[in-house]
Amino acid sequence: MSNSEHIKGRGAQKHVTNRFSEHSHEVRDDFLNYCEKEGDDPENNRTLFLETFPKTIVNKVESPDVGMGYSLNPYQGCEHGCVYCYARNSHEYWGYDAGLDFESRILVKKNAVELLETFLAKKNWKAHPIVLSGNTDCYQPVEKKLEITRQLLQVFQKYRHPVGIITKNALVTRDLDILKDLAKDNLVHVNISVTSLEEKTRQLLEPRTATIKKRLEAVRQLSDAGIPVRVMAAPIIPGINAHEILPLIKKSAEYGAKSVGYTVVRLNGAIAGIFEDWLRKALPDRADKVLHQIAECHDGKLNDSQFGRRMRGSGEFAAQIKAQVELGRKRFLPNQQIEPLNCELFEQFRPGQLSLF
């Protein structure tokens, strides 16, 4: 498979079958047919943004090993196009595929802000950190225009409710004014994903994300502003970025990160086929080696769905990754820690509650 077949600017290299419905591609095909009639190349069209109005916006996270209890995603699908993204499978529930549809058909939750206010107004809700981007990135490119994430942060700010953020986009620094205000009461943590220090690797794995330089600069800006930042070295992919663990932790510490987390790549559901297709087109010389080493981390399979070990892997290779992370933390981030978020203020400021101040 030659590199000339690699579609630049996209992570997934093809559409894949939606496992839930034999008719799942009808919406996509209608759009592509429209493009053809208008004289456009259907595979080079711009990303399509579809407005949706869900009934709920805050999701309880049942998984015990992802580090969050509740999540909120203003967008479904993600234009960043990270080829390994575990969230790709969720696009199938909406009638789209986990491949190119996931990064080119983005569902925009137009009523997200109103739904969040309604959720926080529930009498039985007790403050618990809600994480933006538990599934897809809340700072993906369209956020620059729509500002839904910024409006959500203003709701958390208004009611002094704790919030976490996960992103790989430097756009998060746009909202420094709100984040600084939240941070003074220990109401926000920011997690910035840095998968590699090598820009060529970033361009292949995460074609529409912020550059590594911009992400590290965002870590510094946030840290200098007093906002606790954790760098997520995620995912670690054997044969692609596993050799960068120590340099990445060192660089993260130099830019002000208070901690570094990690996950080992797992290719669940449709992602296995998407990733292998991408790998054989983008890095054909090492494809077999990479796939073999990923399988070594999951008992001979490309995926492990068992809670407790699926995010860290098992076996000798996974143990080596863990040992390197622990060494890096000990060497470059000694005595650093991030305090739990403050859940006490919300009762004074909850919707409908008269403030005591």
C-alpha cells in the first residue's frame, strides 16, 4: 500500500459499515449525491455541521477507569480526526459510520447551554465535577465560531460548579478569563492531550489538531494563570510514540504541567479496521510490527474491554510502559499533585437559590 493512497487532512481513510443498520448510510449518501449534482468532489467536501436538540446533556459515566463521574459533550463527532479515537464508535448510534463520517459529519447540540442550566436546577443534584469532552473534544475547530463551550463555562462560573476539561486544542486559552475566575475557587482542572513531541507523527495521527508547539504553549499559559493542568500522554501506541514517554513527561513538566496521565491504545469496535487501514497507508513499513505490539498489550487482541485493565493494558510491554511513566513522574514531577475540585460552593449559588453573599 503506497503513501500516495493516504488521504491528507483526515485520520480515517474510508467509510466503514455501521453495525447497527443496513440503512445507516442513507443520510450520508443523500449529501454526497447533492455534492455531485453541484459539481463538487464528494470526498473533498467541507465538513458538514448538523444542528441537533437533544433532551439531555449531562451523562453519568459508568466506567470506573476513565477518571470521571459525569461528562458533557456539546458536539458529537470530532473534526480533529484522530485515527485512534475511542469515541468513533458512538457515531454509529446516530446513523453515521465511525470512519470518515465521524470527522466530517459533526452534530452540534444547539440547546446544550439551556439543558445544562436545567440539569443544575434539579433539586436532587449534588455538585460533582462534570467533565467537558468525555467523548469528543469541546474545543474542536467549530467551537471558535459557535462558542458553545464558552457559554457552558459561563454557566459553571455563574453557579460556582466544578468542571473539568479535556482537549488537544490550544483554543482553550481563549477562555482564560473564565478559567482564571473558576480556578481561584478551585473549580476547574484542564487536561491537555499531547500524544507526541514529533510534529510529523502528530500530523499523521491527529491531522486537524493544534500543533504540539501550540499545545505546550497552552499548558504554559494556563499554568502561569494559576489553572491546574494535567498533560495526558494518550494514547501510548507501541511502535509509534512509546519511545517518547520520558521526553514527553520532561517537556510537560518544563511547561508547567502538575501531573501527567497516560493510556495504552485499544482498538475497540470499528476502530480496529479503521486504524489498520490508516496504518497500512500512512506507515506501511511498520504496520505489522505496530499491530503485533498493540496486541501484546491486550492478551493477543487489538482491544480489551475489561474494566480495570483496558486503559493500561496487560503483559510485559504494557508493564514497560507503566514503568517508564512512573520513572518520568518521579524524575520530573516529584511532589506534584492536583487537588480535588471544590464541590462546596454550588449549594450557595445553585439555580433558584438566593446567594448568602
